[in-house]
Amino acid sequence: MKKSFAIVVFTVFFISAIAQRWDVNWTFGYNAGINFSDTANPVAFYSHANNREAVGCISNAIGNLVFSVIGDENDFYNSRFNVIDANGNLITNGDGIFCHQSITNGILIIPSILNSDSIFLILHLGVSDPFFDQTLNLYKTVVEIKNTGELNVTEKNVLLINNILSEKLAAVKHADGKNWWIFSLMKIFSTNSYQLTYCYFQFKNGNLFGPYYANVSSISNYIYAGPGEMTFSFTGKYLATIEHSNKIVELFEFNRCTGELYIIKTYTFNTASHPYGLEFSKNEEVLYVTSGWTGGSSYIYQFIINDSIPFLPNQIYYTSDYYIGQLQLASNYKIYVSNKDNSGLGTFSFNQFTQNMGVINHPDSIGMACNFQPLSYSINDSSKLSEGLPHFPNYNLGPLSIYQASAGEDKIICIEDTTIKGVLLGVPAVAGVQYAWQGDSLNYTDIAQPFANP
């Protein structure tokens, strides 16, 4: 049977808010937590987390931790997660969330700004039956806050896509600054290449409508596209993804208006280790990639995003002492690096490698000027790290600039005047502006100056 893959895209509709601090608290690993209220001095705290790869947490708009989605630290193959509040208590109906400790970007949380701080959408990858059905599906769960302040799961494990998906979820706001594009990478058993397929939902008052698909193009031959991160750049200009099995890094340009993706860069590693984690610098000129998270030596690479420079890895760090995992850009615009000891997949202990994170202090800078400091940020003494970190979209991303279009001068054409065959509408094209005219008498509807024949 031939296999192929597809990018799955959702559009989720919300209303914007001004203050958005939903990513100020990170909960991850075993009881690890960081609060970024003071971006100059982030504070580690005890978090009640039990997560390895799949990590999910959310704060409210003023920066108070609301809930975390956690697994079972003692059971690596546990496929049922729980939703707990900031104090570690199971919320109402918050047990039995379909997920798995070994899913890279397995959890994505979007706050419904329509009901500010009262409805949260959790998108999660998991299996319905860990013993008889290992097909990885996409589900949604909805958490609501009652007037009393009580957290309650009102919808749980609602199947969105019953298919074999990879371990990837990523989100970015629509160009209007209100709606959301949400991506996953899905396998389709038809050809030898995966398709970029748009799949969008509309979300209002906790209701998700869709999905809808539209195939776009074939990109690469993937055998197994499971592990490895997928993420958007800071302004949503780029989307990067890792195909772990074939050791491929792919970079796409993304149109926040239309949802269109364009493949612009690829690189295939020829080293023994496999790529896994990735993150963009805030200025979107540098892409960081980790490799070696499951064994052997671990690396951190820089890729320069510039048409005049080859898309090649520049090694900025190497170690054989411990494994390096996922990356995440924080609100202080530093990139934090997860790591764990090399005792093997599914195990981790209290030691210097699981109680100290690496930090890329100046991600916008090239080469060693990025100032990566391994094991430089210490977490709580009773906490330990693993491969995973929270996978936050840019909640504060605003709308693109609005261009005031012009249809040109007003003109009146008399029917009796047979010497006039029509009129040229609009004004000369403006770079970056997309045009959409309506009318039955136009020669084109998608150019700056169509010709109208009355």
C-alpha cells in the first residue's frame, strides 16, 4: 500500500483582546515550572506537571496559571491524561483525556477570547484504545470556567480526524488578528508523497465547525513522519517542520490571509543522529534545530534564512553527556532548551542534566554570538526535565497592516457612445496587496487593474 502525508489546516474564529499573557507560566517535565512575569528574571516554581514530550498549559489574560494537561510520570506508555488546576487538583470531568507521553507536539491550547478567560479549546493527538487501536487521531476538549471560578470540562475527546496523524500541531493567528490557523501533518494512503491539505474549522462559543479540506501540492516522500516538532515563526511568515525518520528539515513561507504554504527551503542531514526540536529567532532570520534526542550525541544547529545564503546547518553546540529535546521561544525572546539524562527513552532521574535547562540568550545573532549557555537555568530542586516543553503559539500576534484599496476615478459611460469599449479600473499594483474584484464584465478578477466592458 502506498503512503502519503498531508498538512491539515484549521481556522478557528475568536475575538481579539488587548492583554494576552496566556504563555506567562510554563509547566512541564516532572513538577517543573517557570513564571515569566518578570522577563528579566524568570522564576522557577513547583508545578504538579507529569509530562515527557506532550505538554500543555495555559494562563489567563492577566497571567495567572489556569490549568495544565498532564500524564502519568510512572507510566511512559500511559495514553490517558488529566486536566489539573493551578493547585494540582483534578478539575471536574478532567480525567481520561486521549493523549500519550510520547507525542512530540501532542497538545495545543487556544483561549476563546469571545468569552475572555472562560472557554479554552484543547486540541490533542491520541489513541482511542491503547490496547487495540494505535491509530493516532486528532481530538478536541473544551474547558470552561463557571461564574464560581470552578473549572469544568464540557466537551471531551471529541474526534475531529480519524486518521494516522504525525506528532505535530502548530497554530498561528489569521491575518485579521482574530481567527486562527491550526495545522497538523496527516498521512494519506494514496501516493508516495504527502499533500499540503487545508482543513479549517470555525470556533464560536466553544463550538468547532468543520473540517474542510483542499489539496495543494506534493512536497516530499515521507516514510514515517512521526516525531519532530512543527512550529510557526514569530509573525507567522514561516512554518518549519521536521521529518524525523528521513532526517529532513523543511521551511515553508505562509500567507496568513489565504492560508497558502510555499516550500522554500529543505535540508537532509547525513549524520547518524535524527533532528527533533526546532524554533525560530524572534527576527525570523535564524532557525534552530536539535538532534540526537533518542540516543548518541546531541547537537544544536543554526540555519540562516536568507535567499543569498545556502540553507545549511551551522553547529553551535555538541554533547554526548545528555540528550537535547524541544525548543521554545519565551516572552523574553530567549530560546529555552529542554534536556534529559541519557538513561534511555521513557526514563529520567534527578541530576544536573534534568534539573538545569539550556538557554539561547541572543537567538537573533549568528554563530556563537547567539550565546547558548548549556545547563544554565536551574529549575526547582524537586523538579526534573524531559524532552518536552509547552508548545505555545504567538497569542499576541496582531492583524496585518490594512491597505485602503482604490478603484480609480469615477467614470460614467453613456450607452449611446459606441466609441468607448470599456474602462480600465483601479490603480497600478501595490507590492504585497492581493486583489479581488467582483463583476460579470471584468476580464480578470485577481489583478490590480482589470478591464471592464459594460
